[in-house]
Amino acid sequence: MIMPLLWGACLGAGLWAFAVWLVPPKPSLHEVLATLSAPASPPTGTSPVWRVKHRIAYVVGSFGLPSARLRADLNVTGGDVERHLVSKVLGGLAGAALASCASLALVVSDAGLPWMTSAVAIIASGAAGFLVPDFRVREAAQRRRSAFRHALSAYLNLVRILLAGGAGVDSALSDAAEVGAGWAFHQLRQALVTAQVTRATPWDALERLGEDLELRQLSDLAAAVGLAGTDGAKIRSSLASKAAALRTREITDSEGEARAATERMSLPLVLLMLGFLLFIGYPALISVLNGL
């Protein structure tokens, strides 16, 4: 009994470590403040670890990874392509190692699986670990795009108010971006400042930002503002309708997420009920079978 218990403990510890790596805990406020106030670390471009990571990213990138859509998601989240590729490789190795340890534990306990089944399980676990970072980046990018659309709705209202007060199109765009805070308004301010430095029009800068972030609403805003800036079109009503449409979409998405979360909560309850029924019915079934 000692060996199966030890193998089970090792397998449980491995599963727990994999779960912690998959969903890392959020840092405390003290750790975040310490990180912000810490001095900048020296460049590590000549360290052996950096060279190994660079080589891994180069080999994986030679297969055309990541895709254009994933690069856009990394651009939204501010992630590094090289670090993402390295995390994919490490995730694949971790998944394959976890499946290998489980197969080895079954072999030691004299309940080994056929080698074909073990090989398929190892390959599937490695592929799952290789794809997990992509899903995490896409989920984070989706959350950021949703937050950007929410901030864009407020930005449109601010621009509309400034235009109603007699401000010009350029000044209304710049002043409205200076009012807000957060990642979305920072991106808007940076795009408008870049347009001023490069002597480009603000709507061209907003259109490029919409293409980089893959936000169709921002590209539509750039087109509407461009009509007002070049042809003198009145866009206050258009901005109001766009802001209302964005708010309606955010409300609809929030309601959909709430319904999906409610449906997901029913699965643990069903599993708990099945476990309870097995716990109650198993002794009675064994008693009946032994009586026969």
C-alpha cells in the first residue's frame, strides 16, 4: 500500500503544480507596488538563459507561429512574441511530462495501459499544453477589447459634447482623450500625439489604431471623423448613435456572459448529486450482490 500512496501523492503534487502554472494566483498589492518601485534590471541579452529562450523562439517561429490573429491579440495585451513562443514550448513539455508520469505510475501499480494508448495520451497532453497559452492570450485580448469598447463609448460622448460647445474636430479629439484614464484612453492619446508629431490627420491615426487592435468600431469612428474634418459633415448625431450602439452591445455581451456563467454553475451541482447518489447507493448495491 505504501508505493501506490507515494505514487498517488506525487501525481497529485504534479497536478497541483500544473494547475498553479496554468492559472497563476494574482499578486498581492504589496508585490505589485514593490515591482513598480524596483530599479530596472540589467539587460540579459548575453545570459545563457536568454540565448536558450531566443533559440527556442526562433525554431518555433520558423513554423509560422504565431498567426497574424494571435499577433494582433498579443499587441492588444502588450505581450512579447518571443516570451509567448517559449511559454508554448514549456506548456507542451509540461503536458507531455504530466501524461508520462501518469503512465509510469500506472505501470508501477501493475495497471499499465497499452503503449499506443499511452503514446496518444502523451501527445494529446503535450498538444493541449502547447495550445493553452494561445487560449489565455485570446481570452485576455477579448477582455481588453471589451474594455476598450466601453471606454470608446464614453470617449464618443465626450467628443460630441466638445463639438456641441464649438470646439474643432482636432481639438475635440485631443481634449476628450486627455480627460479619461486607463489603457484605452492611453492608446487614444498615444495615437493622437503620434499623429501630431508625424503631421498626420487624427482620423488616420485612429484608423491605424483600429487596424492594430482589430476594433471595427474605432475604424468606423475614424471614417466618420474624417468626413467631418475633410468635407465638413455634421457628426454629432452620428457619434451619439455610435455611442448608444456600443453601450447596447456591451449590455448584451454582459447579459450573455451572465447566462453562460449560470449554465456552467449547473454542471458542478449535477456532478455533486451524482456523487451523492453513488455514495448512498454503492453500499446497498454491494450488499444486494453479496446476498446473491
